[in-house]
Amino acid sequence: MKLLTLASVMAASMGITSTLGASELLVRGATVYTVSSQGTLKNADVLVRDGLIVAVGTSLPASAGATIVEAKGRPLTPGLCGGLTAIGIEEVSQEPSTVDTTISQSAPGWNQQWRPETDLTLAFNPRSALVPVARVEGVTWTVLAPGLGDGDSGIVADSIIGGQSAAVSLDGRFDAVLQGSRVLYVQMGSAGAKLAGGTRAGEYVLLDQAIREARAQGAIAPGSLLHAAGREALRPYLAGGRVIFQVDRAADILRVVAFAKRNGMSPVISGGTEAWVVAKELAQADVPVILNPLDDLPADFDRLAATLDNAARLQRAGVRIAFSGGDARNARLVRQLAGNAVAHGVPWDAALAAITANPADILGMGATRGHIAAGQAADLVLWSADPLEVSTLADQVWIAGRPVALQSRQTELRDRYIGPLKLHQAR
Amino acid sequence: MKIIARAALFLIGAFTVFAAAAAEPFPTTYQVPASGPVLIQGATVLTGTGERLDDTDVLIANGRISAVGKGLKAPAGGTVISAVGRWVTPGIVDIHSHLGVYASPGVVAESDGNEATSPVTANVWAEHSIWPQDPGFELALEGGVTTLQILPGSANLIGGRSAIVKNVHAVTYQAMKFPGAAYGLKMACGENPKRVYGEQKQFPSTRMGNVAGYRQAFADAQDYLQQWDKYHRDLDQYQKDTAKHGSAGGKDVSVPTPPKRDLKLETLAEVLKGNIRVHVHCYRSDEMATMLDIADEFGFKIAAFHHAVEAYKIADRLAEHGVCAAMWADWWGFKMEAFDGVQENMPMVDFPEHSCAIVHSDSPDGIQRLNQEAAKSMAHGERVGLHVTPERAIRWLTINPAKSLGLQDRIGSLEAGKGADVVIWNGNPFSVYARADQVFIDGALGFDREHPPAKPPSDFLLGQANQGAQP
């Protein structure tokens, strides 16, 4: 509890909690994509006070001193979710000293200890250069995700449990973790198999053992997977907690869903390259899928049925979908994912929902995030044109009602070099 | 022409020799497919020469562009395609692909892109690693890609020869090889070579080691060239002597012995002679400048820097040197040498006179949407006052990459006489909603969205668990 206190003191001293300052913002005359039952409102206003949306309508009155922004019909959307990324927990992926995504005890195989108590939010750096790069393009929050670590950094995961995490706001505040979004990550499929004795069957052996240990009382037996903290950490997930399973093969998806439900978890499928094959079953079980709609390559034997129609087929079947590209440095490309999904059959509104409302709902934050409605966090983006079009850019971004400076390491580098170039090459 | 003369001389000498002009090993078997004439009517045409022509027709005959203009007459017995409301561009050329050498699925058995066993492997040829059944080729075709340069990876200072291929489905790579295209040489700057070898406590482990490695390789190639030149002079002299004095020549002179062939130095010697084009994986501007100096030292020319994340810092200099920069729209920061990426890189590199900006993929995903990569860059350029029109931006995907391959007279623009690599898009290609409706290679319809292949063209996917995946 000491940590929490410290965080709130620090936040208060910097004036960055939403309870401070009676700022008011009125965005006037926008095409407002509410991503709610209200649908799209032409020439509408959005009134923001103290970081929250207080009204959405026409001819809304603003107090004296309110900031007024004339949208002139431009699209206004909720702030985008960058998907499952390592923003703030991984700076330069090939530089191990900058990577905090992966816990490794260097003891692969059956005799390892699992550490579900690992909390990746404790590694989050809100001052990462990746944060402004994402938010100047309208990405206002993301869900921190662990890595397998067998790619660039040289750190290799040794457990299919990647640890716990949560969604974070990208406005740079130290208390960035968004309440109620806690989630546990589990790696399944062929990538998990090599961390579970060499077969995906081993994943269930280990998961089952860990679950029994978490439910057991009393002393820790020799050879246990979990420490006492691990047992405690796992328990809430066996009582309806949200668990993201990274899994692609159709057969694995069905098995994971059945296993999770049998053990009291609320499963979310991430990856889901072959999810369209079992779309009906996923819709029936009300299991959401977080996917990259551009994954169309049979990149391995878990993904032979990859197709650009995955998102559209899932959406048509009634599965709740959200989009994630996974690259911490290019979380901004979620709009491009959504636009391409539209080009391949997903209705435009559903594609926008897949990068706003749906991830918020999937992470349990739908009541406060992902929509434009009274009571929602005032994460807003005013776009130059169609927000799903690649030629569109964010004109203005607000997080919790405050305007985001449209500056990043990238814009500063650009500005340093573009002046001299234009001077030399006047034409 | 020197090459031909020398080849003739070799034949006279009845020796097997190293010149590329002697019987090409692994010759192409690609044939321009027979196809009837096609008239595409009423399109918005981006020619690739910098022009946009509205309500314009494109006539294809005998595998070539026959005419581009308004109101062209339909050829007898030909196909007429209405493209009203649609856009037509040259086929896309991707100069940085690993399709076939790092194929899907990405299994150990198909990982053939890096001969990472020695820092200089100029002796290996990417074509010998190409698996023509890589399902990625078809997906690239659906994205409008008609020509690819397939490169070895970047583990080595000098990774080997590239292959230039037509994106046609074939059982052998020879049947994909672009007839008459010069080979490329893959080189790599920076982190990759020094990491791969440094981690094994081998040379090179630093950037200065990298540079020493390139220079020694080319110094060895110079020496090799000199040995062969001397041999040719001696042979010449011997033949003159024998012609003058009869078979024995009246002197005790033995037939000159050719130097031993060295496949590594043979490739580098062809670079020094200007017959192989140099493509350098190089992120940082300072390292690009070093490579330009090395090229000057040894008298070769660099065709293009690839992954040129920092090209915007030296856009003037690249244009002055006539060197192309091949770029991504927004990849950055995955390693230190990519940490200075900006989204305006392409329009900034494009800005100077005589520039040569190229969009490349290095990815089986990115290659499917190179048009969108350009579109993103255009938007970012626009915001900082670098307005790039569609008719200019299409050059990043077509004529500029063709130029870097030395194929600018064969492909890359819609001009009479050029190979008919043509894409019909359902709208402005610089939109996220754009899709290639039809893709022609040398006048033959390679992909037709209205009639997609009923089964995947790749043999690998037949009878697999992907049934129903096709749209």
C-alpha cells in the first residue's frame, strides 16, 4: 500500500489527477462517432469537464473560460486503443537493457517455477519515447503485453504464463494504470509447447497443476510450480478473472476456451488467426478475439488457415473483435488495420469499434472508456478526414480532457532536418 | 560490348572462363506467356513517368504496352475491360523481398536466407534458396507486385547475389527469373554483421571491423581481376606468337594457365566491372556516407541503400550521387540504428532534384500493401509542406525501383514498347480501401479478383487445413 500512496502523492503534486482543475472543453460542430447506441451524430458538440465527457448533443452551452474548438464537421472519435503492446516496457527491442517484457528464470522445462505474480505494470515507463509517438496519432491507451522474448532481445521466456498486466493511459502520467483492466497472459499453441515440455499437451499438464496449487491450502510442496504469492495471484483469475490466451490454431482455440471456462476463467483469444473456423462456437461462448486482421500468411503450422477474411467472418458470426498489431513502436497502425478490415468486409462502424469500444469492453472498461458519451473519460481525437483512411492524420488529441502536444521524438528529428533540406532544394 | 569480345576470345582459347558472358549458369526459362490483346478503357492512369491521365485507355498487345491515350480502338479479337472509375498503374516492383528464401511457413527447413557462416559470402546466390511454392508470392501478386528482387539476408557484410524474378507461379525459380536482368549484390552495414560474428568472437565485431571487411574483400577482388587480366594478356600474346611462328612458335613457350576460379571473387570482380548492381542494407546516414566513400575507393556504384531509415538526413547527397534510397513508411526503433526513423523520410528523400525514393517491404506482409506505405508517407509529407501527387508517388513503387535494378527501359512505366506489367485498382491506389482488381504480367492476367483461384496456387497449401480460407 506504500506504493499506492506514493503514486497518488506524486500525481497530486504534479497536478495530474482528474480531480484537480475545473477545466472545460467544448468541441463544436463535429461529426461525432460515439461508438455507442447513439451512432454517428452530424454537426454535434461534445462538452468536457474535469477530464470527463459531460454532454453530447447540439448547441451545448459552455461556461465562460471554456476552451472551444470548432471542428467544422471533421470526425471526432474516442481515443484509440493501441492493442496489446509493449509501449513503455520495451524501448529498443534488440537492446536487452531496454526490454522489460519477459520474465525468465533460465530454467526451462518441467522443473521451473511459475511467476503469475509478475506484474508488468510495475515496469511501465510513462516517459518512454514510444508514448508520444503513439499518442500524437490518436492512440490514447494500450494494453501492456508480455513478450515471449525469443525474438530480438535475447531474453527468452521459460513459462507459458507471461504474467499479469493492465491497460495504461498514454498521457505520460505516472499513475497510468487504468483501473479494472487487470489481465493474465497465457501463451498456448506451438510457441507455448516449447515452454511446456515440448508439446502443447504439456501446456494443459502445467496449467492444471498450477490451478490445483492455487486452490490448495497449506504448505508448498517440493516441486511446486507456484510460490505463495503465485497462488494468491492466480486465484482471482479462477473466479471469473480475465485471461488472455495467445493462440492461433482452431483446435487449440476450442480447447483453451473449454479449459478456461471449466476452471472459472473468462477467456479472451489473442492472435486467433484461425478463429474464423470456430466463429460460431466463439460467438456462442461469448469469447472475444483480439486479432491482427492482416494476418493472412500461413506463417507456421498453427496458422495454415490464415485469411484476410478472418475479421469479417468473426464479426458476422457475432464475435466481439478488437484489433492489435502488436508492435510497440507502431501501435499507431491500428487505424490501418481497421481500414483494411473494412476493405475486406468488416462494416466501417464495426471496424472503428474494434479499435475503441470493443477493446475497452473486453478489458472491462466499457463504462468509462471507448465511447463518446456522458460519464466517459474524455479521450478524444479530431481527425483531418475519415479516421480509418491511411491518408488521414490526427489534427488534435485530448487525453482526459487535456490537449496533447503533437510532438514526439520523430517530429523533432523531422523538424531539425526539413528546414535545411527545403533551403538547399528550393524549387 | 567488351564482354562479348572477351567471350569470343575465350571460345577461341577453348577454355572455360569466369566471365558472365560465357554460358550463363542457371539460365532463365521464363517465357512471355501467349495472350490476346487487351484494351483497358476509361481509367485514371498513373503512367509512372510522372503523369496522371484521366479518362484514358491502355492497350496491351503481344505482352507489351502498345499505346496509352484517349479513345484507343479495340483490337480485333481482343479483350476490352471497362475501367471507368478505376485507376491503372504499372506493376509494383519490390526491390527488397525474402519471399522464397524465408518462406511461409517459417519453419527451420525453409530458413534459407542467410549463409551466416562467414562474413563475406559473395559466392552464394539467393536464387538457389528460392522455394517457388512459398504462398507469399500469390499474396504479393494480389497486392499488385509484378517484379521482385529477392535478396540474401543481412547477417553478412557481403551476403551474396540477389535474384530478380517475375511474380509468376512456377515450379522452378529459373522459370521466374527476369530475362536479362543484372544480378544484384547484397551488402549490409551496421549492427547485424557485427552482432552475428561478434557474438561468436569472430571478425567483425565492430563497425570499424565491418569497414575493414568490405575493403579487404574488394581489394582481393581487384587482385583477382588483375590476375585474370594478366592471363588474358598472356593468352593474347601466346596466340599472336603461335599464329606468327606456327604451332610451336619456334620458342619454348607453354600455354598460359588460367587462375583458379574463385566464386566469391568472381562475383565481386563482376561488381568492379559494373555488371552486378550493389544494394546495401544501411540504416544510418553516417554509414551510408562511409559506403559511398568505399564505392569511390574501389570504383563501383551503389544502386540503392535499403532500410535507409536516416536517408532524410542526407537526402541532398543521395540525389547528387544518383543513389536510390529504399524505405519503409514507419518502421523504426526496433534497434538503435533504426531509432531515428521519421514518417516523412520518403517525401524528404524525394524532394531534391534527381532523387530516387523507393518504397520497399522486407516483409511478406508489407509487400501486400506497398501502395498504402506510400500513402502514409504522402500524408505526413503533406502536413509539413511536401506535397506529393499520386502521379509522382507511384514512381516510388514502379519506375524508381526499376531504375535501381537497371530495368527502367523494360518495366516500371506505362509507355509503348515496355513490358505490360499493369495493375487495375478499384480506385485511387493511395487509399486503405484500394484493392488490385486485376494484375497483368507481360500482358497475361496473373490475378483477377472477380475470378480468384479456386485453390491456392502454392502446392504447399493443397489438401491442408486451409480449406475455406480463400475468399
